Amino acid sequence: MTATATKPESPVPARAPSSPGKGRRWRKLNYAGGLAGWIWLAIIIIPVYYVVITSLKTSAGYFAQNPLAIPTSPTLENYRMVLEADFAKYFMNSAIITIGAVIPTVAVAFMASFAIVRGNGRFLRLANGMFLMGLAIPLQATIIPIYLMIIRLNLYDSLLALVLPSIAFAIPLTVLILSNFIRDVPNELFESMRLDGCSEWQTMWRLALPLTKPAIVTVSIYNALGVWNGFLLPLILTQSPDLRVLPLALWSFQGEYSVNIPAVLASVVLTTLPILVLYIVGRRQLLSGLTAGFSK
């Protein structure tokens, strides 16, 4: 009788036993993160909820009812009062200042960023250093020199007096963000454009501009939000009621002895709507710009 030789089976490597406490520990961390997320959501939602429901209350109902309670008889009288109090004029002033500041800021900062990244020279390095130094100068520290310069230029009490300082203080951060995005563009793409006979000007508009679109949308919304909600510059550099912007228009509902809080919050809701619409329109590009670089 002959025995048939069989190939010995290769031993199966034993799996290392998983630590029972490891998965449990991660579950606890996930629960803690979820709880923290809900708490943060409540911190954000409750003030928004308070503003919206208070704007639907009457002035008497606001003081007689729980501040967080839903109004028993909601009314749009506050919104009608705000719209009749020259809201359209204040809205146009804010829109003119915002558009007039954001478009030149983004255009100048984009060209400066491209020159800093793609160019060489002592002047460009010095310009980059000056932009970085501008980030360390707060607006409040320069309000008196700005006021004196606006007086010397005979621009006091005009919309241009608000546009020019807004551009100056928005350019440094915009240059910093856009230059970092342009540095992420592969150098091979610039070389291929150069071999195709494109000039630096054509390369900037045909290559760098489309690839940095998320960053441009991000800085545009950020700068628009800052200019739209600006209060200090309009307070110092204007005095005519016809030149008031929306943050200053809230004073229209402040009396000598009391404040119409529901009307003030109704104007806050109307003031927030344009920024909300701007975010909805550019949310994809905004999220792309905010999360760029995290996957590297």
C-alpha cells in the first residue's frame, strides 16, 4: 500500500486580537464629538431663532411675552416700518460701497499676487513684505490719520470716502490668500502656456484666473461681508442722513427713551438677506476655497 503524499497546508497567520477597549474608546470620542457639534449648533441657531421670531412680534408683545416663545399673533408690521424708513436708500448705499470696494480689491490683489508668485526682484519681495505688514495694522489704530487724509482730499461725507479705506484694508489679506493659491498651480502648466507663445498677461487671465476661482469667490464673499457690516468708517467719515449705510440705519429706530427692538431686528433680518443669497449662490466655490489644501 502506497501512501499518497499531501502538501502540508501553510499555516494561516493568526490575527492579532483587537483590543476591546480601543473600539469602545473611539465610540466614546465620537459621542463626545457629536454632542459638541449639537451644542455648537444650538449656540448658532438660538440667536438666529431669537432674531427671526422677535422681528415678528409687536413692541408691546415683546415685553409681555417670553423672549424665546413663538409669537401668538405674528405680524409683518416691523418689516413694513423698516421698508418705509428709507431702507431702499440705505440698501443702495451699502450695495454701492460693497461693490465699489470688493471688485477693485480682488482685481488689484489678484494681479499683485500673480506678480509676486511668478516674478523675481527686490521690489516684488518688498511689496510682499509690505502687504504682510498691512495685516498687523488694525483699522481702529489708523482711524484718525484716515479721517485727516479724507478731509485733505475733500472727500468727507461721500461714499468714496468709505470705498477707498475699505479697499486699502482688504488688499493685504486678499493678496496673502490668492498668492498661496497661485503657488499651488503646477509650474508645468505655466511652462506649457509659455511654450504656446502666451505672454505673462495672457497666462494670468487664461490659466491662473480659472484655477484660482474658488479662492477669488472666497475672498470676495469675505471682503463683502466685512464692508457690508462696516460701522466705524461710516460713523466717522459720513454725517448726512442720505449717505447712511445699513448698520447706521439701525439708529433710526432708537428713540430718546426707548428702542423699538422688534423693528431693529427686522432690519437686521433684511440686512442679512443679501449676504445669505450671496453665500447660497457661491457656496460650492466658497467651500472649495476654504477646504483647499486639507487633502495634501
